Amino acid sequence: MNTATPVLRVRDLSVSFATRQGLVRAVDGLNLDVGTKEVVGIVGESGSGKSVAMYSMLGLVRDANASISGSVAFEGREILGLSDKEMQPLRGGQVGMIFQDPMTALTPVFSVGWQIVEQIRQHSDMTKAQAKERAVELLAEVGIPDARRRVDSFPHEFSGGMRQRVVIAMALSCNPKLLIADEPTTALDVTTQAQILELMGRLRDTHGSSIVIITHDMGVIAEMADRVTVMYAGRPVESGPEVDVVRQPRHPYTWGLLGAVPRLGERNERLATIPGNVMSPLDVPEGCAFAPRCDYVMDRCVQRPPMTGDAHQHACWLDEDRRVEIRSALKEAR
Amino acid sequence: MSDEVLLRATDVVKSFQVRGGTLGQKKVSTAVNGVSLDILRGETLGIVGESGCGKSTLARCLVQLSAVSSGSIEFRGTTLTGLSRRQLRPYRHEMQLVFQDPYASLNPRRTVGDIVADPLRINKFGSSAQIEARVKQLFETVGLDPSYVRRYPHEFSGGQRQRIGIARSLGLNPSLVVADEPVSALDVSVQAQVLNLMADLQDEFQLTYLFIAHDLGVVRHVSDRVGVMYLGQLVELADADALYDEPLHPYTEALLSAVPQLNDGTEVRRERIVLSGDVPDPAERPSGCPFHPRCAYATEECRGSDPALVEIRPRRFVACHHPLNSSTSH
């Protein structure tokens, strides 16, 4: 990782929405650094604010009731609050996006080739013929068989996995420095997911793009990410190198998240659960957001814990000794 | 689990007529292609497979929600296939379903109390006071506050809705519960709660589960035996531990290797096998073994003939000309 000039540097990003029922803090104090060629994962359950965070960075949160604060620097340049015109070269150009549902990310009324050509021409001065040639190359690169013929096919003529390949080809068409993938494999079957994850890993190496991958699946994080940030109710609760977070998780929410995943390699009688539900964003307490569901809640938890630590950070008041004790007890129990 | 067969399917085929091609000619798409299996009383039989493999269609055929095209289904020794709707009635309450989408499977215009009471009313469970008491009892059984009966589905979270769906399925004391992707729409922490609830209910009411899912980790966790489907056929069926520890069908091997793993030292790393291509269209089924176009071990024999599901070792069924890890190893 090159910490000197991160491709993306996010500081204290907050996004809130004024609703009739009150203020919803969808993202609350997110920090993120993405280095060159680095894959950073953001993991959390529905409503944790992971997608809103990414959309707000690119100015895609257009709600009149939204207020966004903090700082988002892309290659050292502040991009939060840029006008649409200033943002245009970034979106789809220097920053590519891959969405969860490849059917809604593509328009059904034009051929996939037309859609890729449009994007390339928007961001470069290639002629139509050159852009089409490039589209064929891209489709071949992402593994679409018979790309020269398929370039004129429409989205409905592709399977789900092939459609996601088209979306990836489109995201890569302008050689982005940063690729934001929002649940890129959630809609896909597991063998197709394996194909797409392998493809993304390969493209990171050949194109040198940094990747931010948003997912609810700790397994995908473990396969792909160099570093990971765990979010709960809009707030980051733990972040650090993937190996450390998965092997030595520090936050009780991360323990719950990892414990709740049924593993292939073992069959145990009961899964660890996190009591209760993900809370309504209107009811997030001032103190630690996870406190109402936490087994280890203390008096101190009425205050919001800050993110502490160096490379591996966490926001929890448990002291180190107690944490190690609980974690080894949890390992016993498994 | 006993050795008593609760439900037996023999060579079940379900095909649909579909329009295809530029001129809209009719084609036959075979969603389930000759599946035979036994569900034993008290067990959880898991069925895994990717979208379009026919696992949901199979489930609908087994409980007679869809008529089979051919083959037979026996429930406790009685052949259900060919019975009229009226004749099927006495068996319906024995076989209940829990559906995938807790948003679509509950009528938004009715209270959750009514939704749970419906099967009781239809089957004339008792007086309205008895039904009301039963509904409250069911709510408690699945871990919901009985005072919620007058609320509407939109007032509940996904996990709570799935509990309501489960309560509805249990009202008439079924012996077989068919759960079609019951947790795939839920967040992982809530998913664990629902899976634990289903395990508790199975112990309490001696239920038999047919559990259909695409998530191999979930299926491993809940199942005693697991069947793997590909393109409408059962390609492997075995005890869960044996199947996961030592898959015999190349498709099972690839499927297991494709699951992203946490690598936190608790799991054996499998070598990733990335299959090429997609699952074929069930209307244009390949010759021979349905998996041969994507199989790394395919031979001339696989292109020519479709292997039958055979018990190659006690309790291990596989449909492959060249099963893995066997004496005729690669």
C-alpha cells in the first residue's frame, strides 16, 4: 500500500437525511484510505450505510433533504460538493462503478456494444469505429465468448453472470484508477460468483485499478480484500488488514457477524446469533450504536467510543485483556 | 431420524412447454428430469443447486402443488400422484411450505393473526376461540409476542416475517415441512436466528424437513443428508459430512470449491475450481451426462450416455461415469 498518495482518502464522511420522523444518520463519521492497486472491503448488513457512503462520494445522493459533510479526496483533490459538470470526468471515467443488479445497470433498449461505445466516447475523443473496436476488446477481456458477434446483443440475451461481465467491461472501458463495486456478486450463483471474483482479481493486476468492494458477505471480503472496514448503523466499528479483522476481530459486532456464518467445514449444533434486529436508523443511540444488542455492554457504552488503534482500529470500550478473554471463550464454544 | 420412509419420489419428471426460437415454435423444457429420492421420518434432507436447476420445481411436485409430468410420489405408502384435489385434501395438512420471500408470501392487506389462522379455518380446526388461542400459542412457539396478532406484515422486519411464515406452516401439526430458501432473503445475523429456531422446532415437534437452498454453508449446517441438483437431475446424494468432506461428483466438487471461505484457520482450504460457461438451457439439454460440457474429467462415454444415480457405497449415491476419489480415480 502506498500511504503517501492514496487514490481515495475519506475523512469523517457523514450523510444524514431529514425525514418526517426525524433525522436519519445514514453514514456517521466514516474514514477510508484506498491505496494504489489496493482492494478495500466495506462490510455490513442491510441499512448499515455502506452503499449510501459510496454514492454520496460521487455526488449520486440527490435527495433535497440530504446533508453531506466531511472530506473526500480523489488523488489528493477534494471532490465532495463538485458540480455535476466537474464530476462528469470522474463518474465512469476515472472512477468506474459496478452495481449489484446487472439487469438494471444496463438499459434494455440498446445493445451492450452501443452502451460501452457511448461511455468511451463520453470520456475520450475516439471515433465510433475505434470505440466499437475497443468495446469488442473489452468484452473479450472479461471473458465473453465470441465477443465480436456478441457486441451487438442486447442485455436480455445474456445470462446473469455474462451481464455482470458486460457491466465490468463497461466500468473498465476508460481505465479507471478506482473501481467501486457495490455487492457485485450478490445476485449471482456461487460458481458464477467464483468466476466474477477471479476476473476482478485478474483485472486489478492487469489494469492497476484500486477497488472498493461493498458486500454483506465476509467470505467475499476474505477472498478479495486487502483491508476491510466493518460498518454498523452508519458508523465504522472496526477496520484493518483483512487477515487481522477475520482472525483477531476486536468488536463484538464483528464477532457476531463472523460467528453467524454457517461454515462448510463444520457442523455445529447452534449458530452464534446477534440478538434483536438491525435497528431502525431513527433509533440509533448517542452512545455506542451496537450497545442495545451487545452481550458485553457496560456503563461506559452510553458514550460513543472513538476509533482507536493504528493499522487495526476498533470502536469499543472493552479493554484488551477482557477482549482476549472473551474471544478465547468464544473460540472454545465453537 | 428413523429408517421409515415418509415420502418417496420415483423417477419424477416435470416439463413445461415454452415458446422459443425466432418463429415462436413450442419447445419442451424439462425442469425436473427423473428424480428419485426418499425422505426419512425426522431427518432434514437438504437440496442444493444453482438457480434454474429445478430444486424449487421439485419441491412443488413433491408436495403436489404442481402435477408431475410422469413418475410417482408416495406419502407414507399412499401414492399421491393421480389423486384428485378432493382426495389429496387429507394429506395437505401433513405437508406444509415455508417460502423464500417473507415479503411476497404474506398478504399485505390482512393481519398477521388472520394469515396464521387461515389454514386452521380452512381445515376446520375448531371454534373461533380455539383458533384464536392456537394462533397465540403459535406466535409464542416461534418467538413472537402474541399481542402482535392485529398488526400487518409491513410492521415487521424480514426475520419476524419469516417467523410468521413458519408459524403459519406449523398450525396443523404437519409431519413434513418443505422450506424453499427460507433464509436467503435475510441478513446473516437474522438468518442464524431463524435457522436456530427451525432446529428447535424440529426437536420439539419431531418435524421432517426438506430444506432447499443455494447456500452450501447453510445446507451443511441444517442437513442430515444432502442432495445436489444440476439441470433438473440429482447428481449426488449422501450424508452431509461425507458429501462435504469427500465429494464424489465433479459438479459437487466445483460447487464446494467456489464458496468463498474465511480462512481464519478453522477450515480446510479447497483448491478453487472455476467452471467455464453457464448452466445450459433446460430446453436444450446436452446429450449424455448433463454436466459433461463443463466437466474437466469428461470422456467420450460422458458425451454418449447419461449416468444413472447409483449407490456406489452404502448411503452414497452418485450419477457419474467417473466418480472422484473412487478406485477408478483420475
